[in-house]
Amino acid sequence: MTHYRLLALNIDGTLLRSNGRLQPSTKEAIEYVKDKGIYVTFVTNRHFQSAKKIAKALKVDSLLVTHGGAFISEKLDEPLYEKRIPEELTFNLVQVLENFKCNIRLTHERFSIGNKKRIASNLLSKSILNTSDSMFYPVQFVDSLGDSLRDEPVSATKIDVHFSKEEEKEEAAQLVMDAFNTVDVKVNQPKKIEIISKGASKENGLRALANHLKIPLEETVAIGDADDDAGMIASVGLGVAMWNAPFEVKHAADWVTRSNNQQGVAYMVKEHFRKQQRAEFLRKIKIDQ
């Protein structure tokens, strides 16, 4: 039986209920697995400060894989790993995108900055203007992102772009893919594209963390629910999909647990890890024999 030493959890749709809250059973499960000497981390698209807030609530003081794998750190000022879109490239991308009628949002670990063009306002209110975030993560809107970046360059971890029409989205995505070969463009959401540094992903972020901790991926458990969790779920020793995950994510998993509203993380952790003893205990048995 494999002795697992690293537990990686997605946050939204996995760790949190659909209403954004933590269940007491989830807190207990995290404590339970930490008591067995297992390193617990989050692998999330959230920015670092938002993930850190949840980590504090769960008493997790680990390195966190945030910004979709582009920023790994325990403290804001001391990143272990960064995979950014360089300043000049960020500026050039914005110059191209501002020719379209779209909302552009640049993400950085310290702040977010976007243009003021209002597209799909109800969608933007969810994805850009998260009021709980804005208390400790400045969210700024400017008339021209290009002008702003000329004065104060930004090396973004991600660029989110919302369009009013699907055709415009497809045209812009193709233009970016043809013109810039050092970024990856995600197009799987309606009227939205995400631009990240080439190779930035949750899977590669988890690989970088596991390598730093000297824990093989075969001794890692990953639990997730989103399309972009499928890679890390497939790459680890025990990949777990939430019941609320899409079929493709479940197909990549070794185990499907209950949904995020049915205590899926707590159920999986208690079911699996109750059979696993602390590494120190196993070593002691070997020595005594």
C-alpha cells in the first residue's frame, strides 16, 4: 500500500461549499490528515492573498500553489516559484486586445487592474469585483490599460478577457495565438479567454512544489472538481474527483468522492487516510522488528 505524504486540494467547488463556506467536517478532516504528518496544500486559480486567507482559517501554513500554478509561496514577499507574463509581453498583449470591445483584467499577486469598458456586467461582478477580496487585494479600473502600463509596467500572472460576442472572442484568441508563441490561451469558457505564461498550470505548479518538498507525485493525493484540475488528478498517485466535477475530470480520477455540498473532501480523507499511520510510527515498527 502506498504511503501518501502530500495532499493537494482545489478550493472553489472542492474545499468550499457552493455558497463559498467551509464545513466544520472539512476543518476536522484537514486537522486529521495533518496529524498524520501529511503535507497539505491548496492548488487554486485564486490569487495568493485570497488562498492564504482560507489557509489561515484551516490552520494550514504550507506553501500554496496559486494563480493557477503561476505563483507558489508561503509568504507574499518570498515566492518559491513564479511563472509570469513579462512586462513587455503584457503590454504588447494589451495593445492588441484593446482593439476589441472587451473587458481586460490583469492579475498580479498584490493587485488586479482592469479597463473600464463594461461588458457582461453580471459576469464581471462575480469574477472581477469580488468585494471580500477588495478589502485586502486592491482592484483598480482605468480608462486605458495601455496608457497605465506605459507609466507603471506590470508582469501579470494571468490576463482575463471578457467579450460581448463569441465571434469577437474567437477572432481575438486566434490573433493572440498566432502572434505570441510564449503564452497559452484558454478558450473553454463562453465569451472569455484566459492568457497565461506558456506551461503555467495547476499540474506543473504541483510538480514544482512536490519536487521542492522531495515528495514523488506517486506519493501525492490531489482532489479537484474543475476542468483544469484534470491534469494534476491524472498525474498523481491517487487522483480524486468531486461528484460535482465534469465527466472528463471524473474520467481522469482514480476515485470519485461525494460533492462539495455533501462533505466530499471530509468523506474521502476520513475513508482513505484512517488506514495510514504516521511515517514515524511505521519507521519505529521496522526498527523494533
